[in-house]
Amino acid sequence: MDSSKFFYTVLLGVLLSMCSSSVFAQDETPTPKQIRKSRPKYFQTAMGFNRASVRDFATSPITYKGALFNLSMGFLKMDDAREVKFTARYNMGNVGYKRKEGIDVKSSASVFMLSLNYYRLYQLNSISNDKWNFKLGGMFDANFDTRINGDLLNAAFGYEMFNTFFLSGKVTRVFERTETVQKKLLFIKYKLHPRVQLISYQLNVPVMNNVLRNGYAYIANESIGEIPLFQEYEYKVFSGLRFSSELSYTNQMHNGNMWRVSYIWDAYKAGKSFNRFEMANHIVEMSLLFHLNKNKYR
């Protein structure tokens, strides 16, 4: 064999080996690190309103109701297999009471709430498919609320802290169009472009609820200058009860960003009889999710 034929034979062998190695590399299963890196990541910012109601029997048996301004920010990693999210939420506004019959009685209180929330959900492969996605996991939520009601005089200030470990389940219905579709309404032609829409519902059931509160009215006998702000507060483990849920509609835009409309319900209580505390939040918010990498949900 002359030198030219030997050279081309070697070159052909090298090219074939490179092609075969690339095919094998494509067939290799991605590593967990590669999967985590390819998972879509989003920064979420949201605004809305919270229709809140609160009753603290330690100071008054009256239920106060009102609308609070809701603001939240968060970080989300999400695909069909796994979902991880951290959210910081702040609510502020006034709740009040007005008697409609008999003697004219009314009262109002300023409410401030801060909530930190973190959850992880994992896909249930056995019952999930391209249209229906089922996930199960856990969530931790720490909620701190403060109320100021000048009508209660030296019992005007009160606060509680709830931190709860939840068992969380989520079901998502996926509506996906993979190609552009031509449509016609009467004589008007229009196009339906590729899109992904999600309708989901998440329910959080308490496993461990912990409460920090004093359980009695701020009726103090301290001298001037002494404030019983933290007097006789107790942290109780496995105390009280709390449930929450979220119903949301999510639309993925062509650039990979998303917008979402959500209804969040959160209700909790603590104490018994004379010192019982109850609060419920009904939050409606509009969110924008800006994707932080080049990967889309689908």
C-alpha cells in the first residue's frame, strides 16, 4: 500500500471513530448535575390584594375584616420532574369592624405580615403523563403578623408567629401547542402560535405546626417606661392548626418568560376558649416570572 492510500485510510478511520463516539455520547444518560443545570430557573415578582379576617379572643371576640396590599418576590426552579421554590411575602393594610344594628360601634386595626416560604415537590412518575403532572413533597412556612389597634388602649399591640411543616401535593394540567395553526373566523384569518399553558392546584396539609404567642391581653401593671413586649411569650410545638392552598394559571410566552394569576388561601388558629386566635387570608395576585437561563418549561 502506497503512502497516499495509507493516509486516507487512517483519516477515514479517525472520522468514523469521532462519529461513533459522538453518537454514543448523545445516547448517554444525563448526569444528575446536568439535569439540575438544565432545569429552568425563574425570578418571580408579584403584586395583589389580600382579603383578610382576624379574631383574637384575648383582646376582643370581634372579627376584623379588610383588604391588605400584597407584595411578594421569589426564586423558582421548575420542570416536569421537580419543582423548588422560595418566596418572601409582605402584606400590609387595615382591617376593621362596624356594627350595623343598634349602637354605632366601629374599630380598626393596622396589620403587617411577613411570610417566608420554601417547598420541594417531586413528580409521581407512575400516574403522570404529558398532559397531567402529579407532584408530592414538603413545604415550610414561617409567618409573622403584627396588629396595632389604638381602641384597645394598653392592649393595642399584639403579634404572633406561626411556623409550619406541610405535606404538599400538586396537580398540573398542561395545555401545549407545538406548532403554528391557521384559523379562520368568518372572513378573518388568524394564527395560533406555539404556547404552553398550565392550570395547577397545590394543597398543603400540616404535619407540624408551631406557635409563638402570649395568649392573653396586654393588660399590664408595669411602671412608666416598662413595655411588656415579650412578657410571658411561649413557643409551643405541635400547637394550633393551619392549612393552605394555591390555584394558579400560568402562561409561557415565546421568549421563555411566564405570567401567572394565583389565588392563595391560608388559614390558621391557635389557643382555646378565651385566648383563641384565628386568621384567614385570601390572596389574589398577578406574577411575572423572568427566566434566568435559556431553558424553557417545555
